[in-house]
Amino acid sequence: MTTTHQTQLLVIGAGPAGYTAAIYAARAGLRPMLVAGLQPGGQLTITTDVENYPGFAEAVQGPWLMDQMRAQAEHVGATVIHDIITQVDFSARPFRCDTDSGDVFMAETVVIATGAQARWLGIPGEQALSGNGVSACATCDGFFFRGKRVAVIGGGNSATEEALYLSNLAAHVTLVHRRDSLRSEKILQQRLFAKPNVSVVWNAAVEEALGTDAARPALRAIRLRDTLTGALSDLDVDGMFVAIGHDPATAVFKGQVAMDEGGYVLVEAGTTRTNVSGVFAAGDVADKLYRQAVTAAGTGCMAALDAERFLAAVHHAQRQAA
Ligand code: NDP
């Protein structure tokens, strides 16, 4: 039997942004409901050591951290539901959100916190060596490659920034790009080319990530194919950072809220407000610059506060009209 749930605040997504929004909204008495989606816990559930989330002197495990956030959200009164939002209608309040199970949520406010996923190359060895030399986040994992050799794959702002960041940690950084020019901003390129420990391999596609023979293999090299000549060569590296873009999980919101050309939800600067009054966005779904668990949590908090203020204004207006 399907159920229609009424809620003051529906959080869609169960990463740091979603759980933090739920924690703040629950403590404000909004009795939020959170629909967890396909990958409860979000990107941190596919991470191992987390050393940069404040509050933990020792590294913690990503899945453990997310379990704690869920438990904290439930402890303060949020309801976490394991379902997937399949369709939304933001044309009128309460907003209607349909789920895979057939249940329907009628929500006075919505926080979109569905996150984004890194794009991968899809080459042999990439997933097997993920977390053992292969990463999609230099800020998260660069620290583990101090004094080592790393490669960054891509030619956009992300790849250039990741290479710059890593050049302060690694012994050597090789940027590998499939064409003969970068698409990143010129100022970033100038900074990159000025680094003595950075080199660029142009016109090269990564064919394979090669691991060591150990019981728990680690990356030892990447196989490159020259896109002009087809020649193959191996580049010895300890780390490969894939920086070829991200895909925000916003398909279900297309046509309902304003997005940029990459599918990121647009928010009013300095807030989490979307172009639809009562719909807010937090975390990586609206952020292509920072993409950190702590920044996602921060904007999750902002979204709950923005929703609370929105509801207070609506209730005040209703009382005035009565
Ligand atoms: P982009 O889409 O801008 O760049 C992706 C890069 O990866 C391109 O160079 C592309 O090559 C390459 N690429 C894509 N697919 C493959 C593949 N299968 N194999 C090899 N290479 C591939 O993504 P970014 O993440 O860099 O940036 C996304 C957005 O975020 C942009 O708008 C960017 O400006 C913004 N951003 C801004 C920052 C800032 O202002 N400081 C920081 C980070 C991001 P090709 O060039 O050949 O297409």
C-alpha cells in the first residue's frame, strides 16, 4: 500500500549536506523527512580514510562517518527513508515528490542534496586500484602522496587546480591531457607551467592503470597512448588523479529548478535559495568549486536555516491574512 507523507521539510539525498540539513531542521522542530536515494551516505561511502573532516584527530573511515551523521540525524528527530525520488513537481506548494516505492511526499519546503559523482575514465585497472593509488580528489587524497610521483588526468580547471595543489605535496606531477591545449583559465595555466616539478604530456589518452603484484595491489604506472601516433608508453607513478569532470545528480529536477549548462543547481549567491521559493540546494549538487564533505555539511546547515526562515515568513503572512 502506498502512503502520502506530509512534511514541512523534505531533504533529498543522504550525504553530508543532506544529513546536516536534517539535523538542523530537526533541532528547529521542523520534523524533516530525508529520502536517502540510491547511495545512502554519498561519496564518502566509497572513501576510506578521512583526515580532513574537523573534529577527529585520528583518521576516520568514510562509511563510519556517514553512519554517525545518519544516527545523529535520527537521534534529533529526523526520519530517514530508504527510497528514491523519481519525479518532482515544484510548480506549486506543497511540492509533490514521487518515489520509486509509490509513496508520495507533499513538502512545504525541499532541500536538494543529491550530490555529484566524479567521472571516471572507464579503463582497465581504474576501479580495482581506486583508493590504492587511483583517486578523483586531490584535496582528499593528495596528502597520502607526499614526496611521490603522481599523474593528473584532464585539461580543465579542476585538473589544473588539482595539479597545482599536488605540486606542493608530491615530488613530481605529470598532467596528462588528451589534446594539445588546456581549457583551464590562462592564469591557472601560467601558475602550473611555472612549477618546476610539473610536466605535461600532451595528446595522450590513458589506456590502463597498472598495479603491483602484491596481495593488495597499488598503482605503479599508467599506460598512455599517443593520440597522434598510437604509440604506447608506460609512465611510472604512485598516484593517478582523474579530474575529467563531475556529473551532478539532477536528472530528476530538470525543468523544475534553474540549472547551469553542466546540470548544477543554481543558487542565489551566499544562500542556498534556488529560483523556486521554498526549494533549496546544498552540497555538491550546487557546488563545482569546493566539493568537500565539510563545505557540503556547511551548506546543508545553511539550507535548513534558509528553509526555517522561509517557513516562518510564510506562517507569519498566513497569520496576518487570517
Ligand atoms: P571540464 O569539463 O571543464 O573539463 C574536463 C576536462 O577533462 C577537459 O579538459 C576534457 O578534455 C577532459 N576529459 C573529459 N573526458 C575525458 C576522458 N574521457 N578522457 C580524458 N580526458 C577527458 O571539467 P572541470 O571539472 O575541470 O570543470 C567543471 C566546471 O567547473 C567548469 O565550468 C570549470 O570552469 C569549473 N571549475 C572552476 C574552478 C575555478 O574557477 N577555480 C575550479 C574547478 C572547476 P577536453 O578539453 O579535450 O574536452
